[in-house]
Amino acid sequence: MLSFTGCDVLPPFVAHSAVHLNDQRYTEIADSYRQHLATAFTAEPIPYRSESGGDYTGLTYQDGSELVPGREPHGTSGFALHIAAPS
């Protein structure tokens, strides 16, 4: 939803099953997270389509807006449709 409001969205950091980590794995993930945070100002944002960028029909998502036909890369479906193809 942040991208619809014009915010850039950075790639997430995910730690699966964090509640079950042993000490060694916790340290590894903490180090990875520090590295992830260190790139916060240089990481490429996820290129989500903006709501008002011409890729969707309708004025807003609440209006039943859909992706304009022909804008989706061949074979793309689901959530990936909301990520703009490189130009």
C-alpha cells in the first residue's frame, strides 16, 4: 500500500521461524540484518506501479481499478503484476 501513496518500498528482510533460532543462527541472522540496514539508503526500491501512473484503469483502487490490458509481461500473474517491468 505504501507504493500507492507514492512512497518507495525497499526489499524486505525476512527471518523465517525466528522464534526457533539457536544462538549461532540468531547471530548469523542479526549480522545479515545489520548488513541489510546498512544498505537502506542505497538499495534499489521495488519498482511497484503507482496508482496514478497510467498502468491502472479507474481513478483509485477502491473504484475497482485493474491493470490496463497489455501492461503485464507475458506469463506474469498474481502479486507480480503490480511490479513494473524494466524499461
